[in-house]
Amino acid sequence: MDFVMALSPLGFVLVGILFLKKGAMKVAPLTLLYTVIIAFSYFNINGLDFKSLVAGTDALLWKGVKEGAKIVMLVFSSFLLLNLMQRTGAIRQVQKTLASVTRDRRAQLVIVGMMVPIFLEGAAGAGSPAAIAAPFLVGLGFDPLVAIAVALLGDATPCSWGGAGLTTITGGAYLVDQGLSTSALNSAMVGRFHMFGVLIIPFLITLLGFGRKGFKGIVPYLIFAGASTCLLMFGISNFIGPEITSLGTGLLSIVLSIGYLKLFRINTPEEYLYKADFGEDVEKTYSSFRALSPYLLLVVLLPVIRYTVPFSILTTFGYIVWVDCVVFFCAAAGGVILGVSMEGFCDTMKQTSLRVVPVMVTMGSLLTVSYIMQSTDTGMMTIIASSIAGTAGVLYPAAAVLIGASGSFVTGTGLGSNIMFAPMHVDAAEMLGLNPVVVFAGQNAGGSLGNMVCPNNVVSACATVNIIGQEGEVLRRSIAVFAVLLLMYMCLGMVYAHILFPYFGA
């Protein structure tokens, strides 16, 4: 009964969004109210009086508002950049430039939807891949629902490393402190999970974007894209280290894909050809470099700042804040480069603000629900994880993947999931005679996958392309591919722990 009750806030969200088809802005505040009620009653495990309960919840509410505002700022900056590109017509030149690489819409979707998010995750993390890639895809003419689902899927694997390897290095610090592993070993083993993820994701992206008929004539490229990204992710994670796994994999996979598309012609059916009209019906015309410069500036500044500025400075106001500032700066600089007047820039900011303000209610509510569930005063997240672990037995390596996914589903971050559950996995591995490095890698890999269906991430991504209220449709598109990857990773966890790598790192 405790497990069902602890899980009920998540059920409340999913039922409201998926089955009742209500927008997250309506569902989130009601979920928060329900969670507060059960936190005050059923989960008052410490027997606190009403005044203490109110004080504790009030602190979590303000924390939710504050952290939500940081996420909304990233949404605002990303959306502002897209709006400026559309206002000036520069996005048309970007479309033309991408079409010069390949006119195959499916190949475009794989490059921008998978490889660019992997690079952005390594460059910054903090939700930037979906927030930047999704509106970029919309600007290229893709359906907003497809753009979001693909961007979230593309970011399903690199979250295990995050910006400069933070998720693996900090998230696996408990194992390192206990003398059970090293950051290099943690990176190597989780890379052996995700190498198979990126191997099939190009196919899943094509399926999401174009259906079963979309594979006609493009299978050789999808095999190349999956295999090259797979080998890069395995090689860098196992032989170089966590710091540049996502960044290096993303950048090199883009270069290899462009090279392939230049050397080998895809026999593209007419229906999948890029057919945009590149006429002169825009306010201004730009060179390819000038049109792309806001995004080029972004992909240069993010890794340069992340890898040169001391981490203690970047986290002064919270890790995501520096990403917010960089994206906003690039949007503002883009306005100058593209010749937007001050009046035009202010008008674009105003229109963008009006569209993202409602997201604050949703994000603040969902984050507060997350903090209440994680709180030691309620123990809800601990109950969910320990209940799964307690019934797993020999299946524990598979359960670790599921626990990791549930942790990031609630918290919206693989790092939070790793920190929360790493001690529990170490204890379980010791009791069951399992390799803790392999078990934690399953947790780390599952935590990365959970980001693609986390309500917080879906809401923020929907806001970047102005389809607030359609979160349920995005989840319906994402949940099936999430289930495929989750099941595959759970099977890998079992094979790795019991057959292939029971003594890895020993």
C-alpha cells in the first residue's frame, strides 16, 4: 500500500495528461495539491505538527518557484533566438544551408535530432539539448510534436555524462569514495549500455518522424549513423574519459555524417525531399555564415565557458543559470548580427515572454511535487526505489535501470537520480554478490533514459515551440520508444552483471 500511495502523484500526472488529455498547466497545480494532502497525512512519517508541515512545504514551494524560474529562463532564451531567426528570415538561409548538405528530411532529422543534442549535452547539459534542438527543428519545418519527441529521444543517452562528465563524475562519487570504482570505470561501463542505445536511435527517430514507410532508401545511412555514433561513444567513454564523451561523440558524429552524405547519395523518395521555397520573400538576405552565426556562437561559447571557467563559479547561482545567460547572450548578439532594431528586439522579447509566462505555474508545481517526494520527511521516493529493489532478487541489475529511470522521471535529472540511489545500489550489490560498478552503470543509464519522459522536461520543451497544452501528445509519442530502450537496457544489465562483466574493474 505504501508503494502505491508513494507512486500515486506520478499516476495523477500521467492520468491527467495522457488519459484525460488535459494540459500540464491544469494538471500540475492539482497534482501539487494532492501531493501536499498525502504528505500532510499518509506520509507524515516523522509525526510533525501542522505548523512544521506548513513551514517545510512552504520552503519546498519557494524552492520550486526559484528553480522553475531558472528553467523558464532557458526556455525563454531559446524561444527568443528562434523567434528572432524567424522574424528576420535568417532561418530560411539556415534551411538552405542544411539542404546543401542533404535534401533528405530523414537524414536532417537524425543529425539535428540526435547528434546535435549529444553535442549540446556535453557542452552544457541542464536541459539545453531539447530546449535548443526542438525549436531549431521547428524552424527547419518539422512538426512541433515530432521536433520535441525527437529532441528528447536524441538526448536520451548523453545525459549519463552531461556537461563535462558531471553526471557520471559527481553522481558516481559515492562508489569512488568507497574505493569500489573510479570515474573512468563508471564512464566505461555506462558507455557499454548507451552504445547500443545510439545504435538504434536513428531508426527510432525515423520511425517517430516518418512512420514505417520512412525507411525506404535510407537504411544504409541509418546503419552508418548508428554504428559510427556507437563506436565513438564506446571509444571515448572507455579510453578517454567522461569529461568529453558527449561533446566528442556529438561533434565527431556530425562530421562523419556530413562526410557520408557528401560521398554517398541517398536515393530519396520524392515525399521525403526538402522542398522549401528559397525565394526572396524575406525581409533580408544573409550569407550562410551570418544566418547561422547565432547558433555557431552558441556551440562555441557553451563548451569554451564550461571547460575554462571554474566549476565553483558556474554553480554560484545554480548550474543552469550560466547556461541561461549564454543562450540569452547569443540571442541578443544574434539580434545585432542579423540587424534587428532595438524596437524589433524588444517587441520579440515581449511576444516571447507572453508565451512562456504560463510555463512558470507548471514548472513550479511539478518541481515542488518532485521536492516533496524526495524529502526525508515523506520518504516517498525512497519507498518507490526500495520496494522495487526489495522484490528484485537476482533481477536486481534490471531493477537498477528501472530505479534510475524512475528517479530522473521524478527529479528531471540523471545526476539527482544517481546521487539519490547510488548508496542503495552499493548495499544491494554487496548483499546479492553483484558487481557494484555494473549495477550503478545500469542506474546511470536508466537515469539518462528517464529524462525523455520526465514531465518537467516535456513541459519545458513544449514551451520552446509554443505548443503548451499538448504535453500528453508528446508523451504518447515518446513513451513507446522509451519502453523499447528501457527494456533493452534492463536486458543488458542482466547480461552484463551475470555473464559478461561480473568482475569488471575488480
